[in-house]
Amino acid sequence: PFVLDVRSEKEWNAGHLKDSHNIPLTHLRERMNEVPSGRPVVIHCEGGYRSAIGASLLAAEGRSNVTDLVGGIKAWG
């Protein structure tokens, strides 16, 4: 899947999941074209709030293959 991290660039630089892609939530609408439509997307943030908003934005664009990582990066591993 395409792993989308919607945390700030500063948060992403402090540590992120391998092979994830950083598009901060505040820029997701304008950078939506960077999220591939032909593959599943797993979206996450720190704790789950921003990724839920991001998943809603993607759904509003017609994306149906989006999964929100419940609990965010804190819940990973």
C-alpha cells in the first residue's frame, strides 16, 4: 500500500515509518494528485485525529481504497 503520513514535516523528520510519504494534512487538498489512485492507501498521523480528517478528504475525492491506521504511529509496533 501507499503509506501516507499526514503529520507535519517536522514530526515526520523526527521519525517515520519506512517507505511512508509525508503530505501534511494542511496541504493534502492541494497535493491530492501525489496520492496514487490505483493502489490501497493507509493513512496515519500521531494519534488518529488528523488521519481521520485526511481519510474523509480522500473519500470526498472518490477514493474508496483508504484505510485509517487507528491509533496513529503511536499504535504501530
